[in-house]
Amino acid sequence: MLSSSYEELRSKLLSREISCEDVARQYIERIDAHRGDNIFITVFHAEALERARSLDRKLSEGGVPGRLFGLPMAIKDNISMKGAKVTCASKILENYESVYDATAILRLEAEDALFLGKTNMDEFAMGSSNENSAFGTVPNPFDKNRVPGGSSGGSAAAVANGLCLVALGSDTGGSVRQPAGFCDIVGLKPTYGRISRYGLVAFASSFDQIGVLSRNTDDAALVLQVMAGKDEHDATCSRHDVPDYAAESSSVGIEGLRIGVPKAFFPDNLNSDISGIVKGKLHELRDRGAELVDIELPESDYAIAAYYILVTAEASSNLARFDGARYGYRSSDAADLSSMYVNSRTEGFGREVKRRIMLGTYVLSAGYYDTYYKKAQQVRRVFQDRYREALEKVDVIAGPTSPFPPFGIGDKTGDPLEMYLADVFTVPASIVGMPAVSVPVGLDSLGLPVGMHLICNFFEEGKLLGIAKMLQRRT
Ligand code: GLN
């Protein structure tokens, strides 16, 4: 029997009702049974069992079990683990093995987490459907003809299908929250800088954050607790103290809680099921003592426009390092140095990644820098100011995670702009750098998951998870 929370699993492990080896075997068996779904890119068959046995030995020899003792985890394949492949779901890194561990991984490992494998994703985390992967599409756990969301689609599907208890993703504009919403689980993006990015392959460095996908908010709080905090390997990692998230989240009360409801997150053309379910939940909270406050925020469309200028600019620079010389794939069709660069990148990168490198190069070019890049930076500042002001008046900002339910595989691949709109409600928190979470709140008329999206002020992850916990439905 699979446990539905780490607390439950931990008590079975510590009372020796089951062993870590049993846990590893069970989960690996399930992962193998789902092989056709492309959820994992690498499975740690031997390593997970070996690690589980050593954890069992530690316990039987009287060692003190770590805070994540035996927690079965999956890791998005853009997070480095020493000796394991880190493909970013790209052909260009298909055979690339990491030579070091990400800081987040080292911290999880030090608390005895059990790693099961690396999960599928959109190539270099660019996408909202997992369809931009060089390793196949992943079916949505609720309807196999639909997408699981992206870019952390493999991690979300792994948690939702019970192939791990908690997974790591990365979130640049919604890649943890949107797939969590599509797969009926919890997805947390912490404050920018809360978790070290050391070892996370860079997409857009001023946005990227490692995030947590889990079945409940308590597991998210625990895993965040372990990973958060300063790191000398990442200059943008915050030195802000890490509070006790479990304590903070359980001290949030509903009486008098001020929930900001911006018009910008409930446009007139919003899917009616989604709008109905999310508003219904908000009314429930009001009936339980919370106060709903109408607030004004800038239209989210501007956030999307600014986001796709800024992240493509940063990506064009970050991805310059994949040149066929230093990392991964090298074209065999190379007459000289320049054709080696060009052909390696042409053959190694997928369509969306190339599109973004070209867009980013364009918006940074001397002739257009002021028109696009500089303007987008100004928009970013306006969003930061307006969100800060809003959060002086309310405790949390609420809305739907996605404007539409999980869509069909292939439905949006022909039109990149349509795909970009999938993140219209998640991108603002990424632009401002505030923590945000998607929490499952219901199923629509087709039985597809609906997520609610909450944003709190900088470093208020404890409060954010406490509020999310009040809303969470059992999944
Ligand atoms: N879907 C968004 C994009 O394609 C977000 C990706 C992410 O958060 N990594 O950029």
C-alpha cells in the first residue's frame, strides 16, 4: 500500500513496519509499469535499491534518521546529480553526465531522501505542455489524450501517478504551478532566491527557481525547509533566515484573513467551470471568516509580453554555452570551427529552443534593445511596485492557476503564442519574484483538475502554505 503523505510513510519506516528497500522496490516497480508514459528519462534502478539498503542499515545500527528518511523523490532532469545524466530533455545534452550535485540535491541527500530517477520536461524548461521534449510526450494522468502541463510535466505526472511521493521541478514562469494544476497536486514556487540555483541548468537566471510538487502542503513545507537557505555557490541566493515553515503554516487562521481578488485574474472570457470552482472556493473561505477584497492589479497580458522578452533575452545568453565543444552533442558534419558550432546547435536544439534563442538575440540587439528589452524591464518594475502595494492591503492574492483545463496533445503546438498564454496567471509572480502555489480545488464538468493559485509577499512561504492547506481537497 502506498502512503499518501510523508508523515504516514515515515511512521511506518521508523516503526519498521516496512523498510526503505520495500519502498524503493514498490516505487521502482510502479515506475517500470508506467514506462510507456515517458515520465522518467532516467530511472535509478540499482542506485535506489542500494541507497535504500544503506538507509535501512543506518536505522538498524541505531543511526539517527534524517528529516526525509526514505522519502521517495523524483528530480526534474535539469537539476544536476553527480554521475547521473542531466539531459534537460534535449538532444544536445542527451549523453551528458553531471560532474557535481546541485546544492538542493546535497541538502536532500544529507537528510536521507531516496532518489528514484530523473523526470521528463519541456526542452530546457521552455514550454507549458511537456511536448517540447526530445524524449516523447507524457499523458495527463486524468486523460491520456491530454497534456500534463509543463515544463515540469514529468515531475507532476510522477507525483500524480504515485511513482514518487514528492518531486522537484523548476519554475521560471509557471512550470511547477501549471503542471501541478493540470495533475491535481500541490506545486510550490518559492520566493526568488529562497533555494540555491547552483546545479539547476539555467534558462532565465533572474526568474528560475527550484520548486516542489507534492500530494499535500505539509510535504511541500518539509522539503522546502530542507532545501532553503543561503549558499555560497549562488550569489543570488538569499541570506534571509529560514523560518519554521510547518509552525508558520499551522499558525495561519482563517478569521479575518484578507484575500485579494484581482479582476485581472478573472477575465470575462475565463473558462466558466474554472471560474465557478475557484469563486466557489473563495466564497467558502468567506463563509468561514475570511474577507474577500477587490484589488486592482495590472492586466496579466502585459506580464506575458514582458516575460517573453526578458526570458528569451536571458536564455539566448545562457544557452550560448552549448556549442558542441564544451557540452554534449557535436555534429559529425563539421568542416571547420564555425560549421561545427552551427551544425551542432542546429541539430542539437529543438524548434522552441531555437525560436527563443533567436527572439532573445533580437530583443538584445543594438537597434531594438531600448524598444523591447529596456521597456520590458520597466514593465517588470511596475509589476513589482503594484504587487508590493497590493500585499500591504491583503494577506494573499488569489485566482485560478490556468485559464483553461488540461488541453489535448497537439492542440497548441501549431501556435506558440497560444501556448504562451497558458501561463498568463502564473507569470506575474515570477516577474515580481514572490512565492506562489497551485493547490487542487476541484474537478470540472469533464472530470479534469482545477487548480487555485495563491501569491504571498516575499519570504512568506509558511503563510502561503498555511492558506493553501485550508483550500486543499483530498486527491
Ligand atoms: N511555460 C513558460 C515558458 O515556456 C514557463 C516555463 C517555466 O516556468 N520553466 O517559458
